[in-house]
Amino acid sequence: MSHRRLPLFDSTIHVSANTAKQDKVRVKYGDWTFHDITDQAHHAATQIAQEEHAIPGNQNSTARRIFNTPRDYGYRSRSVQFTKQPINDQDGPLYGLPLARGTLDFSDQSRVGRTPFPEIELQRLRQEREEYLQRRSEALQAGQEFEEPAPSDPDDFQPTPYHISAQLTLNPTRMINHQYLRDAASQRNEPGFTYPEITLLTSRRGVADGNHEGEFTLANHDNVIIDVRRHIMSQPPHYRHLRDNYFRAWLEFFDQRLRAQLEDPDMPNQFAFLPRFSLQSVENYHEFQCDNPLQTIESLRPYIRTLSQNMRNLRISDWSQSDYIQGNEIGYRVDLARGLELVIYAKTNKRIRVEARTKLDERLKDEHFPGTAQTASDLEGMITLLEATAEDAANHVNSALDVLRPGLPGGTTDIEQAPPYELVREIMRAVNDEHRDLANTAENRRQIATAQQMLISLIMIRNGAAQMPQERLRKAVALLQKRRVLLAPNSGHVRVLAPKYWRARQVLLAEEHGGEGVSEQDTDA
């Protein structure tokens, strides 16, 4: 992708759900329940795994299997997983085949050890019961006693429930890299334009067209680069059309496989519940142009730390510290809300990516999330839920960017800065005001001095103050907000230091560390 087509990563950035892209969309497709198909489904798993498919872009144009040999899990349950093996030595590893990850699960839901009754056995039981009832009736009519025990009632034997589902992780943006869209891109605004058919199986990788100056990957596993003309199709509204067609293509792919193996003329309604979707998780992301991503990300560290919703992240061992993000360059992770994680990192030497990772099972427990369920009876319902996650994520990302804005390139620099002693004085005064009811004793003076030192250290290290455990410190922090030393809390209840005290904080930190600034180890303390 040409970084020059992206918005600048500076203090003016604002994200929108309309421009969000989706990565790693994890969907549970199916969860259908059938009866008395154990043997049929067991055979279907093997047949599906043995199918061979032609691979577009393969140099030898050979067909190959895309599923691994079925795995057995307990009593008559099987799982068919997508393969990750290479096509051959010439083509190398099989990137994008298929453009999804996951399994197709066939699961017997009966009790372990219970054998489902075959139809011939049920017929025998029905015949025995009919003969028993006839003998009993004849004996009663003749006035004779009848003590023969009754045989088992065939109605007592219920059909074996059997579940089939697919666990998929789909990547719509990587899918675009593998489509031949050059002609489509040039015709996209013409009357009657239709989007091309989605290619699911491919060995082709997206490559740059040679016209991108200075952009290269920062790590060995960085995503492929999309060339300029193909990248046009990843902009709205084209992206959403391609994404939705991508989901439909996978729906048809599984629907055809299952119908071919399971559909029975004697059971015409067994697919009446198709399809059914459950959205498990999704990444909504935005990318920005940046001349020096590594330096920019590192300069945001003090502000990123104030975003955390989770108090455990404030401990040394658990804080969302810098890390290599899935094979890309160094970045940061932090919890914005329940079930919503912000990830920000350098994608290449010219790009920064901001991701909002939503886990639906947790996110739905937040009363502010617009969705009410993670399941949908059809694809349109799942896409609607996907859009709801994008809107929710964009709102939280924009709130986070408001906190990060002072550290972004081009941030406010013309605010008059207060001297360091004024910041220390304000903090000490706020603590004193909340301890004024204590008697003037040596013990109380030591207690006040300890509280002052603690609050100063916390504000210096965290660039603000989160919820305090002690009541008096909580009141002192609220007083600092009232006096505009700290800003009003964000969604994470974190009060950030006001802009006029930024320079004072930097000077105090440098003074504490011998004039050499603050190290990463010290700020984690």
C-alpha cells in the first residue's frame, strides 16, 4: 500500500467506522443439530478432507487437498482442519490457501458409551410390543391373568443429536491482496459495474509495483504490500462490497460441501436451519502515514499508560508493556473497555496501525455496547453486528486519541508551561487540604509527607492519576482536577496531567534520574 495515500498520523487524526478495515474476523458458522446421522457425518468428514481443488496461480496448475486428514475426538466426533502445507518446492509456502483458518467440526452429542438404536432395532422393538399388547388383550378378554413383563417401548429411545459447525478466522484485507482487481479498479465507477468473483484458493502473494519509494517491511512476517491501483478497491464503499462477497463465498463453499455429503432425499428439511452465524471476535483497524513510526510510538508511551481500564495492567509484571505485535515491530497493547483492546504499533517504516480488538463474549457484558447478541440467523445479520463493532471501536479509539493527542506529532506546543515547583506545590497543597482535620503531631506530619510523596511519584510516572485506594488521596486527586492540574477522567477513570504541566513533569523526571531522563524499567516501577 502506498503510504502517501494514507492520512497523516498527527494531532488532527480522527477515525471513523466507515473507513475501518477488518482483520481476523472469527466466526462460528453452523452449530446445526441433526438426528441419526452419526455414521453419515463420520463419512462426510473423510470425503470432504479427500476433495481436491485447483489452485489459481500455482505454476504447475495441479489440484491439491486443502484439508488435513480428519482428527478423531472421542466418541464418533471428528474435526477437519485447513492445511498449512506448501504446494511444492517451486511455489514455496502456501500463502493465502485457503484465505481462512479454522476447522470443520462434526460432534456427536450423545452420552459417551450410549449406542444410538438403528432403525432395524427400532422395528424389532415395535413388533415385539405389538405382539405383547395383542396377547395381553386376548388374555384379558378370556378372563385370564397376564403376568408377562412388557418389552421396551421404542419411543423411549430418542434419536442421537449430532452437531456440525465451522470455526473460521477470516481476513478480508488479505483476501483483497490475492484478487486480480486491476481491471475492476479502473471500471469501479462505471454504470452497471459488478464486483468480481472472489477467489478463495490461491498461491499468489500481493507485491508492490515498484513505484513505492522507501517503504519496506520492518519484520519478516509483515503483511504483503498492496499496490496503488489494487489498494483503491480497499477503500469504502468498494472494500465493504468485497468483504461481504468474501463472506458469502465461504458460506457457499461450506454449504456445497455439506449438502453434497449429508443431504438425503428422505430428509428434505434437515438443512432448514442453515445458515447460522456467531461472531466471536474481530479486529477493526486504521492505518496512518508516518515518517518515523518507531520514534513516534515510543514518544506516546506515557500517554498510552493512562488508557488502561484494567488495574492489573498497572503492575510491573502485567502492564500492557511494549511487545512485538504478531511479527511486526514494537508496539503497545492496552484495555480500553471490557472486551475491547487497543493495539498501536509500527507496521512499516512509513506506516502506523491502530487496532481495536473486540471479543464479543466479553464486550456484550458492557451495557454501553450497542449490540445485544453475537448470533445472527443470516449473513446480513452478522454483517450488521460487524458494523456495530466498528462503530463501537471507532468511538473508543477516538476517545483514546484525545488522550494521546498531546504526544502526537504536531501536538499543542504553544501552551505556557508552569515551572516544576508549581506542580509540586499544587500536589502537596491538595494533600494537605485533605488532611487538615488531623492534629499537628509528628506522626501525622510523617503520614502527610508520605501521602504527598506517593501522589507526586504516581503522577510523575503515569502522567496522571487513576482511581486511588485511599479515600484521602482520592479526594486530593479530585481537588487537583477542580484546580485544573489534572484533566477530567476518560472512560478509564484516569485523570491526565494538564498540558501546562507537561514540561514540569519532564524536568522532574530528568532530575530524579540524574538528568538522563526516565528509563523504561523505572517507569514500570
